[in-house]
Amino acid sequence: LTRCEYIGLAAGLTKKKLVSAIEEALKVAHDLLSVLPESLPDSVLEELSWPKLADALVLSHKPKEFTEFPMNSPARQRLAFEELCMQQAQLALTRWRLKYLLNDHSSQLSEPDLMYRTWQSSPLVSAAVSALPFELRPSQQECLEELWADAIGRNNGRMLRLLQGDVGSGKTCLGYLLGLGCIESRQGGGRVVAILAPTQLLASQHAQTIGRFADALNNAEPSSTIKNVRIELLTGGVTASKREDLLSKLEEISTDEAVFLVGTHALLTPDVVNRLKNLPGVSTSKGKGLALAVIDEEQRLGVKQREKLAMCAAHSLYMSATPIPRTIALKGSSGLMDFTILDGIGSDVETVIVPSKALDKVVLALKSKIDKGSKAFWVLPKIGQNDTVEEDSIQQNNVLGRHRAL
């Protein structure tokens, strides 16, 4: 209050009126806080030389001298502690609500033998790993063990976990394997896993990738009660009649089938959300809804959008290479989500800097790779050429010029 002259005042608001309003608000707040029990015991306040919360609020606004109120003053520290403490308590309460109270899609198994403690002991997931066109890296196996323990291996409520890994690190493969495990153990309705992607291109890519994994598994000798894994794609381009047929099929899946429903924002329409949330369970499960919801590129989707699909499932897995700051703030033991980091990528990457005079050698090396079936991406800073420059090397420093040269 001693430095109100630094506050810009709106028209018709004088310094006297502002000070009077602040003092009245402080009096009301002090009276209310004085009625409430102090959140810290007297012994802690005495040890830290902190004032009570009501007194700290007044002191922070009405110091005797402005210079006597530095950033590390006891009153400021007391207010900061209270704010952080209340924030953490709110996060803990919300986490408890999401993991336990609001989880009406829990498996409630009548056959506990389906709850395999590790993915290695799961007939379906072990067969799926063996059918993959590559071997899981040690880091992928460690992440899968962590995801498995959270969702299937122990009774830990609902999984709310962020899987962070670089592009190409194998996050989609882990989501596929965990989804199979959730279906096999009859989580939720026990038959459908939904994968939400922010774009139609990415959704189609996921459908193709998981489709290849599923085809290899379907062609292998059956080793589980799940005999067939199929992929369905739902995007905005799907007509209303085809969407209805798709949803009807999901509601009538046989007990030996597993379905991965890959889609875009079309998964989030009210009708689809309601149908997915109430998918009937198989005979061995009293649950309903999705076995697992996978939200890819979570940073490109709104908070409420992600929650729409997450609340349809027994467990939720968020995946991202670049999580938004809000998500990072909500991770770990002090936040809403648990956190798993997938290190490395699927193949070794070698970075080489080549002078512009040696581009011919680069072209020959790329031609050799392309002849063997590989692909190459050539990224350039410009699309068109500069008409005022005649030097060939500069003219080719754009997409059109380089395309002509190649």
C-alpha cells in the first residue's frame, strides 16, 4: 500500500479509493483466515520464523517500509509455501479422483489368471513381440515393463502415464503391445483399444504400422484366447453410415477378437464418445468401455479433447516427443501423471557435415542407397530460386533448383 503511486489507475479511480478497497479486502481476508485452523504447527512457524498465514497476508501488503519486504522475507515465504502446498494437495486429490473414484471402467475380473504379472508371461504379447519385424531394444523392454506394471501387473488403480520419446524411438509399438495386454487381461470392456492422433495423415500412418504388426501376429500360430487382431480407422472423411456400421461392429465383437480403433478428432464427437464409453464387456469382464486409450502427440490436442477419450477407458497412455509445459508440470510423483522416458531411436544415426563443393559425392552416396531400396529426404531453406544470382551452387540452394540438378 505504500507504493500505490506505481499502480496505473483507471479513470475515476483515485489512490485513496484504491487504498481503501485494499484495506477492506485485507480486513475481510484476515478475519476469515483467523477463523480457519493454521495449516502449520506453531513449532514449525517458530523454527522458520514465519508469521501465521493471516498475518503474512497483511504484512505482504502493508510492510512498514517498502525496503523491509525483500523477496525472501518471512511473510513472502509463508505465502509461497501455502500456495505450493495447496497446489500439491489439489493435484493429489485430483489424481486420486481420476485413478480410483471416477474409474468405472475397471476390469473386475472373474478370471484372475488373465492378469499376467509381466509381459513375458503373457502368451499374446510374447507372440506379438516374436512376430515383430525387429527386436525390441533394451530401453523399449524396460519401458514396456514399467507400463505393464502400472496397467496390468499390479492393482494400482487406473493408469495415467506419459510416454516421452524421440520421433522414431518406438512409442507406437509400445502402445500396441500394451493395448494387447490390456485386451488380454480384460481391462475395461476388454476388447477395444483406441488411438487418437491429431491429423488424418498420422492416424493413417498408425493404422498401417499397427496393421503390419497385427498381420504378422495373426499369421503366427495362435497361443492365446485372442485369435484375431484387426485395425479400424475412423476419421472425418468416414460417412455417417459407415461410422454407424463401424461402431455397431465394435459393440458386437466376439470374445476371441481384439480391435485397435485408430482415429482423429472424429473419435471425440459426442455420439462416438458415448458409444465407446459404454462398449459392453466380454463374458469374463464386468467392466465396460475401452481397454486402453492412447493419445498420441498429446501436445497438439486440447486438454478437454484428451480427457474425452481418456474417460472412456480403463487406462490412459499419453505419448509425445515434445510434451507441452502443462503436461511436464503435471508429471511425476507431485503431479497427475506418471512419467516414462523412452531413450534412443530404432537405428543408429550418424551426422556428417559436408562442404558444398563435395555435394556430388553426397548425390552418389544417396543414389547407392536408393538403388538398394532406401529413401532420402533433401531439405532446403527455400522453394524458389533467386533471379538476381547466377552462381549454380546458390541457384541450387532451393527446392526447384536442386530438383532440376538431380
